[in-house]
Amino acid sequence: MTPGLLIAAPASGTGKTTVMLGLLRALRDDGIVVQPFKCGPDYIDPAFHRAASGRASFNLDSWSMPATMLDTLADQASDADFAISEGSMGLFDGVAKAGATGNGASADIARRMGWPVVLVIDVSGQAQSAAATALGFSRYDPSVNIAGVILNRVASPRHERLARAGMEAIGIRVFGALPRRGDLKLPERHLGLVQAAEHPDLDARISEYATFLRANVDIAALRGAATAHPPAGGEPVWHRPPAQRIALARDAAFSFTYSHVLEAWHRAGAEIRPFSPLADEPPAADAELVWLPGGYPELHAGRLAEARRFQTALAEHATTRPVHGECGGYMVLGEGLIDADGVHHRMAGLLGLVTSYAHRKMHLGYRRATLLAPMGGFDTGAMLTGHEFHYSTIVEQPDSALATVTDAEGNAVAETGSHRGRVTGSFFHLIAATQ
């Protein structure tokens, strides 16, 4: 059984990613095999986890994943010495209406896996008062074990003494105190952190985080506070792949793929053939399915518009075999993409969709979809769960709806996806499917 912890926080922006990456690298440098996880439907942070730990990081999401999937993914730590999951938003933040296994909060995962929680608390602008926050979190749900805290953005030795005194007064363990360091913050974009592949100096930055953690956090004490998650038992449950030979777009414009989806495809024996639309590469000629994941196509719209070889091969493939696009991939399958400056870029034209970033509007939340047409290996009527997060707006969508889509509370969502012939697209990123 592998011991584990969950690194969480009272809110977003407290510095838990810095702690997570520094801890992963410090343990790895000590020769400890660490299995990282990420709570919630985040497809950016896991790439940073992999860079820090050397292992694929898996999402654990209590709203969109059935219990069998959660247990199967947790068991990916069975050959590791230690497991660490990074929470999302605040520890108890989730949707109002729970799914079969929870409401999507990181606390659901801590509870299910039996992992103690270490809270990263931003103490800037306060001292002993931070203890009231820690106390509230420790008592909010007795089934979630708060092992202690890491104080972040500490201004001075005096500030640290006061904050520690507050924690000592209520019996909350302090694993460390991190001095304020503005130079350690990773750059962000509207979906969160700038992607790992976009950082030429990422390895050096993560090494800095590890050094920072070693100097200010009792890592041995953190390891000692972890508890083991017993194996789920029974046969692992992996979703079947949508095809046996899958051409997968993979470059700076198409990088939002969940590790558990790719792992399921690999374990089922599917051949994944990566290709780069930005390099004007065509999908593999013998692929049974072309899959365009999400990413940042709006940042590369000019190059994608000029990728004639890619577009021609994609259209040829679609005459006999399915093509599917998620979010950014969906937009590239459309007629056009209007960037933030109002410039219209011609896309593949396999769907009538036209999207715009000139009129930004946030679309965010869990999605449950029932397919109205086949979608890249999934049959009509299949039930899918996923997540949507983007700022583009639909200008035109003349094609038939791909699915009936609702949010986490069961309200109808206007972004239904669309299909034309063998080409399908949706704004939600697939997490799980039930045929």
C-alpha cells in the first residue's frame, strides 16, 4: 500500500502548485518514486507534475468519474513509494449538485482515498488570524483529516513566529513556512498556468522550487504524516478506445489531453499516432480515427490557416473515417476562427462552425452529454461526462447538434457540439463515457 497526501488550500492562488512541484522534485531527487495526481478536470497542471516527478499525473474527479475509475486511477500509485495529489480551488469547493461519487471538491478525493490534507495558507496581511482559517477547515468536515499547514508568503521572521503561535494555540501542526518570493511564480494565461512545454527553463525553475521547499519545509515530517490507500481490488476498469489506430494532434496548439484517456487507449492496445498540424503534418494515412484535442489554436490561427497539407489530408480522411475535435480542435474543424484582434482565419471547413475571441465570454463547468449521433467510436445514445472551459463565442453553427448537453445542475447548455457526415466536434473535453 502506498502512503499519500493531498496538498490543498483555502482558495485558488495561495501557492499550492509551487509547493506541489517543489515537493515532487525534492522527493524524486532523494530517490523516492512519487506518483502525482490532480483533483478536478485540469489538463494543464498534470504536465508540470510530470516534468517534476518523471511520471504521468492522473486526474481524480469525483463528479465526472465513477467509483471504479477513481479506484483504478488511484492504483496507478501501487508501484510508487509515495503519492501526492494537488487540490483545485479551495478544499471544499465543488458544484451544488453532486454526481455519483461527489460534487467535484478536492475534499471528496481526500475522503475517498483516506489521504491526509496539508493546507497551504497564504498568511500575507495577517498573522495569528490565519489560525482561525485553519481551525475552520479542520472542523468543517470531520471525515477529512487536516494533517497540518504550510504557511506561505511569510514577510519576516517575526511574522512567522506570530503565525506559528496562532497555529500552536489551536493544535494545528506547521510543516513549514515559505518566505515571500515573487520570482517563483509561474506565468499564467486565462485557463491557468502557461503550458509546461512553453517554458524553456522549466526544469531549472522546478529545481529552484525543490531547493526552496527543502530550506523551509520539513519534508520528512510530511512523509511521516501520509497514510496508505489500500488497493481497490478486483479488475482495473479502463474505458475502451474509440478506435485501434488513432491519429492524435499533438503540438503547442493541441495539448489538452487527459492522462487517463491516453492510458486507457494504450492499455487496450490502441496505436496512437501523434502528428503536428502546426508543422503542417497530415494524420497517419491508415488511422481509423483522427482526434484533435483542445489547446490554444487562437494563438496559432495564422499558421493553422496556412497548413494546407494538414487540412487536405484531414478532409480526405473524413470522407471515409471519423474525425473528432474537442474545444480548440472543434474550432479548427470549423469554417473560421476570429482571433482577439478581430482577424478572421480560415480553418479546415469540415464543419460550419465560426468562433470568435474578439467577443470574449467565459464558458465554464461540468458537462453531461447524450449523443444524438455517433462520435468517433461512441454510439448514438452514449452518455458522456466532461468539462468545458474557454472564452470563445459561437458566431455561426449551422450543422446538426451532436448531443443534448446539461451542466452539473441539469440545466440545458446551448453549446451542444455539432456534426456533419463523419466529422464531429464539442466544446467539452471528454472525461468518462458510459455506452
